[in-house]
Amino acid sequence: MNLNDIYTAAADLIAAKIDLPADEIRAALVRPPQPEMGDLGFPCFTLAKKLRAAPPKIAADLAAQISVAEPFIKITAVGGYVNFTLSLAALGEVAVAAALADDWGEFADNGKTVVIDFSSPNIAKPLAVHHIRSTMLGAALARLYAITGWRVVTINHLGDWGTNFGQLMVAYTRAKNSGETPATDLDAQLKLYLEYHQAAETNPALEGEARAWFKKLEDGDAETVKMWKIFVDESVKGLQKLYDRLNVKFDHYTGESFFNDKMAATQRRLQDAGLLVKSDGALVVELQDVGIDAPCLIQKTDGATTYATRDLAAAEYRHHEYNFDKCLYVVANQQELHFRQIFAVLKKMGYAWADGGEHVKFGMLSFAAGVFGEERATGSTRKGQIIFLDAVLARAVEKAREIIGANGRGDEGNAAILAEQVGVGAVIFSEFMQRRQKDVIFSWDKALNMQGDSGPYLQYTHARLSSLITKSGVVVGGGDAQLLTSALSRAVLLMLAEFPRVLLGATAENEPSRVAEYLLELCAVFNRLYADKKEHQIITDDAALTASRIDLVAAVRNTLRRGLAVLGIAAPEKM
RNA sequence: GCGCCCGUAGCUCAGCCGGAUAGAGCACGAGAUUUCUAAUCUCGGUGUCAGAGGUUCGAAUCCUCUCGGGCGCGCCA
């Protein structure tokens, strides 16, 4: 039994008494604002006209007619609502038992596949703070879909093709010509990139050189391709180090270059479908008939392909290869038009599966006043307004270490590991502090926050509960939820029962921040209970009571651990 | 000009497929530790829910318009 079954049970009870479909009643059920009112409520207002009676009267009549039985122990009318109160036995089953078993009975394999394209940075530059958005959002979505029964394929669509490689080669050969043997790792690539831009400012001829290098690459010149490959491999190696710290994994690193040999066929199919139209010497697909004014550019006047062509080829490839039901693109708001165009063109090509394409867009990141000068800054790399992600992690880890030192609780051997978990956890959590569509203003205070609503707050609660369980010496699973009679325990039980619904909702909306929000609330409710030592001392002389309370603690702990895992945040046992 | 996103407490944000008195964190002030981790907990809020209309028994939530902010609208990806 889970919470959904309970909703259904309540709806069925009402459906038996009035002429309304049970699923309609079920959808109307709400949570009463006050716990004393009950756990579930059915509003009777819509029935007023039909039954020609006042809602409170309807509610009272209904409540009187329905006989109370498990899973409910009380059904009462409050104003225009019929409210249901759950039995502790039922709550114990849907909340504690499910969490202890780590199985809410709702996440069976659904036989569907979702492809998630996220992070997708350009090579030759380390990840900057703004990359945290797509990266953590995508990684959390991958875990959410996996938990809720999907087969998940994660893809890093690296920006590994373009004139920026030419720029790299210009700087590389210049360094070589002056007698150096330049390194090629990711940090070295950044240095080369910066050197190029510095040199290009006074020497515009370098731009032509860069283009020439890229042309050589496109033409397949063996030496150039070899160098390109080295830069790509080194970039991926460098990126991977950071991904590992963030608990991010990709099934495939099929970047832009991967589709070079696949675009001609795509363009041919567009041609065969009669979709290509000449416009100012370029080839486009007109989309006005489907409500998009801007045409989709397929081929430039110089005959070169565009990123739209590449994304079309990639979509075809992904569908062919993975037969997805959904294909998510975790990419910033700016690309909204682009993806609408891509999906529309795919549709015109006759692909019904194009409906599975979804742009999971998110707001822009800018910098709070004070990060770069007095004004708010957009983060122009050219103006030197860039903060690398590993620099943020480094500061967070350092701050965590200071706090661990000050608390004097960290056990010596693990202090470094703990600082890493907490520091990184704080940074990751800051990404989930708002709905993804909101623009984010980066500030060091927010990114490094370890108090109040924060990753470390959740980790701290988890650690406290873990050591409580250990300290109790009780074997988890031997309690009886019916002994958890206080209002606070009940609030915790209800929160626990919500967990699977939260995961499902977060997945349906592609909104991992829902999980973060839920975990904060779960901890807030539990910590209130925990702090009330007079009434809720966990470890007591009463063995049965202690066992029951430890079960509750373990249920919260397991739920927290699971939720943190979804977000990619470590759950330390001690801190 | 057209399109998308955002506008809720001093700040950062939840609540938005309509429901019972609009909620958190931060900041600020006061308090809690002889007993399970104080990265914690408790108490302290007179908010034009940007504004105006509309739909509804009921609107922060849905519709229309206006204002403000961000982003985008073919040869960069």
C-alpha cells in the first residue's frame, strides 16, 4: 500500500455515496491546512448547485453516511470539506515500512527509454560556474527517471568541432615555433586559448590562420586530425575529473564531431521530403505554417551546414540507436527557438517520435554586484568575468574544512573526505534552490551557504540520525508505528509518505528542485521533533517505544539518503 | 515589431493542472545545551501576491490587456 492507494480508497468511499466518477473525486482531494482537521480533504463546493444544498450541509451528510474503516479512523465534516484521518497502522505502512524497505511500490520498470542530453560544454575550456546548471539538472533528471522506472541514456553533446580548435592550433604552433613544447592538458588548453585571444587583438591575421587550421581539420589532414584528437581526449580527461567530483556520469560522449559524417544523409532526407527552400542563397525549412515565423537554416550560403542540421542528424541518430520515448535537451532558455524549430522540422520529416523531444530549459546565470566590480555582471569571458567551477568547489571545501575544524567533531582521518563531501554538497545544492526556469544570480554567499536551507543542513541531519541509530543499538525494523502518537510524529509520517509522489512529480515536471524542497521540509519537521527532548527523546527506557522511534528515525534517514543521492549529494554518516 | 521566460516579505525563493487563515531560509532581535551531534531548535511578519479588467461559489494560481526585468528572432554554436 502507498499513499496513492489511500487517495483511491477515500475517493471510492465518496463515489459510493454521490454521483461522481471516482477518479474525478480523487483528483479533487486536497491536504487540509491544519493537521487536526485530518490528512485528506474533499471539497464539496462543486456539488452545491447539483444537490441544491449548502456545501457544509453536503459535507456533513456525506461524513455521516460514510462508515469509518481502515485505512481511516475518522471521517468528519469541516466547513465545506469532508476530511479523512488516517490510522497510524496505515501511516506506518505507507511511511515507515516503505522507507525502511527502500521500496514504495510505485516504481516498477515502465519499459520506456529516455535520452538526456546535458552539460555539453565546449572543449578546451574548463567548466565555469554557469555549467553547473545544465550539468546538475541533467544528472539529477537522469537519476529521477531511473528511479521512477525508465531506462536512461545520458549523453554529453560536447562542443568539439569548430573554429575554436583552429584558434588553439594557432597558439600551439606559435608556442612551438618559439622553442617551447606546450602541454596539451585542459589547463594548458585554456592558457593557449587565452594566449590566442590576446595575440589576436593586435594581430587580426591570426583569425585567418585559425580558420585555415579548421579547414585543414575538416579536410581530414592526418596531422591536424591527430592534434585535434589529442586536444579532445585531454579535454574530456580534464572534464571527467570534475564530473567525478559532482557524481555525474555519461553513457556517451558523442559530441558535435560525431555527427560530421551523418549530416549529408539528413540533408538528403530533408531534400527528398521537399522541405528545403532556397532563401538568400541559403537553404531553409519554412515553419510559418506551424506557427514559427523564423525559418530553420539548414545550409549556409557558402554551402556549410549549421548546428540545426547537426541537431537534426543527432536526433535521428539517437532515435535510431536508442528508440527513445523521450529525448530531453537540458539547455538554457536562449535556445528555446532553436529547439522549437528542430522539433517542428523533425515533425515535418514525418517522424512521429519528434513529439518525444523536449527542451528542458533553464534560466540564465549572472553575477551579483560585488562579484565583478560594483555592478551586476553578465559574465563576459572577454571582460575576464569568469569563475571556474573547480574554483567554487575549492572555496566551498575550504570553508567546510574550517567549520569542521572549529566544531572539533570531525574524526581526524576523515576530515578531508568530509570537507569534500560537504563543500561540494553545498555547491550542488545551491543549484537546486530554485525552480530551473528562474534566472540565477551567482553570489559566493549563496554558493557556499552551509546554514539554514542548504546541502550541509540535510547532510548534518542525515549524520545525526545515522549516529543516533548506531548509538541506540536497536535493530531497525522492530518497531510499531502505532506507538508514534504525537502530532509531531504524525507530521513526520505524513511527510515520509509523500516521498514517492514527490519523485514522480519532480520527474513529470523535469524539476529536481522539488526534491530539494521536499528534503528541506522533511528535515525541518523531523528536527522539530528531535529538538523536543521532553516529549520525543528517541532512546528511552521503554524498549518498544525506542524501537518504534528508531524505526521512524531510520525511515527519515533512508529517505534523506535516497533524496540526496538523486541530487548527487553525499550523505555522510558523521559530521 | 513578433516569440519565450520571469515579477510573491528588506534579500533569495516556495506556493501557480483554482480550494479552508499566503509560507520558508537569509538578515535583524531575544532565547534554548548537567540527558540522543548547536552545521540545530524556539519566539518575533500590517506582504497593493507588479497593475487593471474578466471567468468562478471561490483567483497568488485560469483568460485578456498594461508595466517592469531577462533572453531570442538565418549564415556563431
